[in-house]
Amino acid sequence: MGKGGEKTEENGECGGGGKRLGVYTWEEVQKHALKTDKWLVIERKVYNITDWAKRHPGGVRVISHYAGEDATDAFQAFHPEPEFVRKFLKPLLIGELAPGEPSQDRDKNSEMLADFRTLRSTVERMGLFRTDPVFFSLHLLHIILLEVGSWLMLWYLGVNWATTLLCVLILTTSQSQSGWLQHDFGHLSVFKKSKWNHLLHKFVIGHLKGASANWWNHRHFQHHAKPNIFSKDPDVNMLHAFVLGDSQPVEYGKKKLKYMPYNHQHQYFFLIGPPMLIPVYFHIQIMHTMISRRDWVDFAWSMSYYLRYFTMYIPFYGFLGSIVLISFVRFLESHWFVWVTQMNHIPMDIDREKHRDWLSMQLAATCNVEQSAFNDWFSGHLNFQIEHHLFPTMPRHSYVKAAPLVRSLCEKHGLHYEVKTMLQGFRDIVSSLRKSGDLWLDAYLHK
């Protein structure tokens, strides 16, 4: 296999533990993509992450998804403090790619990769990764005002159907907006130092929402690392409730798998999708994850939310009434969350691993929704899903400035940069589910 495994003794270079470094071909690297044997490449350097993956702060799965591959762009995308992270990489270094090997694996477009990395350098020089503290301070303030305002309204006006309905709407808005804000801290896009992002992330997702930061990190980073890829992106793991894309429905149909009447999934989506994701599935998964992993720090943050909530609302509604109130809020919040987050992904390409480069992979799995002040606020700037996926640590107020540069790069390389209205995005969710259901039925009956 060429120079695979050859030691670089002539230059005396050593890796972690004083071991001699080797030079490797891509063929050799790609063999180490097993559960018990994982290598990856960052900037032509080869690292053995087999043992480190279990201690990876972002979770074992997200880093393992790049085993046997070039992870250069993913590494840059996820780590706002790369020099700090390199200290952890140094002991894992086992060698480098052989001089005759390309920097990219699997015949990826070297010109496209170079142009994207140039684009990243450009937006960095433009200051688009610098945070506007006023923006995020005002966003947090408007959430706190909503939370306080709902309680003051009940205290001043009393409890009746009108004030209760208004309270539900206010709390739904604050919970949804808290969801977008925790997303910012979770992506390390607010503070320069990761530790401050982590701390505020736990406060917002834990104390303001009652969820778990670690649960979110381990789940959401996988989605960004390999979006819309079966077995790697948990957001397309539908637990047999739905079939997605063009290939999965045909596979299910040929195997005569009928866990659900998939040809009607665009209809029952309204019953078990938006209504149940947050109040049922996410709630159970979050609590199970914190308890099974003994994540008592996140558990304490989560319990602080419920302690505050029940302290505020039991005097007005009693214990059972407060449970009904928060359940209704979660029901409405779940609709808000599902429609916003899925309008950019479900209508796009959903398939098994194709080993695309970073730019092509993200463009295939994401699209944008038109920019407006309302769309920005309502979606937490996830109407700029393309820019967010390409640069996940970029503060969201910078997406609008990065978008023209990204669009220009896509035009140069013939990549489809899709922008639609929000209403069209909602429609496309349903039409995509209908299309996948029809593919399943055809394969189930005729193949």
C-alpha cells in the first residue's frame, strides 16, 4: 500500500510518547474506521483517536463519524479555540499523509475545498466571528421580561381564561426564544472563551428551559457533523415512525417493512410529529440521559427550572393545574420548534454516507428561508441554515453578511443555494413526507 506505515526516522520527528511518526496513504487511513480502531486526518496529520474518542467533550459519536476521513473542515468548524484544542491532539499524533497523497480523501474537489477555506479566512478577516454583546444581551433580556411579565400579569389581573391563555402564549414565546439562545451558547458562538459559553449554556437550557446541555451537545453536534445522513445524524432517526428521503422508503418497501402506514405519513405527521416531539420524546430522552449517565450537574440545573416554575405558578393554579399549564406550553413550543427546524432539512437530500466534502455535504442537507426581521426572530436566525451549518460558531447576527459570499462560492462551483419563503418551507415538509410515503408504497406493492 505504497508508503503506508513507513516511519519518518530520517527527520527524527516524534509523536505522542516519543514514538516515531509514520507516513500513510489514504488507503491505510481508511482501514481504521472501526468501533475499536479509529484514525482521522487534520491538515494532513494523522491521529489515532481510538481511546481519546471516549473522552471527547463533544461526545464519542461525533468524532467517530470522521474515522478514516479528512476532518480538517469539521475541526475548524467546531472549535473556536483551535490552538487550545491542539494540545489534546498532540499525544494522539501518529504520523502524516505520504508526500504523494492528496490533502483530501476520496477524490474530493481540491479546488472547491481550497475556495471554501479561503472563504472561511475571508469571513474571519471581516470580523464576522466577532460577537455583538448588545445583541445577545437584549435577546436574554426580552426572554426574562416575558417570563416575569407572565407572572406579573396573573398577580395583577388574576386567573381567568383570558389571562391563562395569554400566559400560555407568553411562556411559549419565552421558551421558544430560550431554545434559540441556548443554541447560540451551545455552539460557542457568543463568548471568545468556551468556558463562558458552556456556563451560560447550562444556565439557559437548564434553568430557563429545564433540559440538559450535555444531552443537547452530544445529539446536536452529530447533526452538524453529518447532516441528514442515516445512522450518523440523530435528527433523521425516526424510530420507524417515518421514512425519509428517496432511498429509505424503497429499502423499507422492498423488505416489506410496515411499522406504520407510511403512505399516510404526511397526514399522521400532524398527530405525532409537532405535538409530541418536545413534551413526550425529548422530555423522556433528556431525563433518561441525565439519570442513566449520572449527569447530576445537568440534572440540578434542570431541577432548578422546575423548582422556579412550580414556585411561581402553584399559587395560581395548584400543583396539577401547573402541570397542565406547562404541558400545554410544551405542546405549542413543540409545534414552533418542529416546523422551524425541519423546513430546512426534511425537504433536502437524506441518504446514507456519501463522503462529500464539507461544503457539498452541508449544501445538500440544508436550505435557507427568506430574510426578514420577523423570520430572523421567529426562527432564531435558522432561516440562514446554510451559513449556520457551514460556520456553526459564527454569531447569528453575522449570517446576513456572510450569505452573499457563500452564494457566490456556490454559483462558482455549481452548487444549488436554495432560498424559499417560510410558508413554502412548511409546505415542503408535508410534500416531502408524501413523496417518501408514495415511494414506500410503490416498492412495498411492486418490488
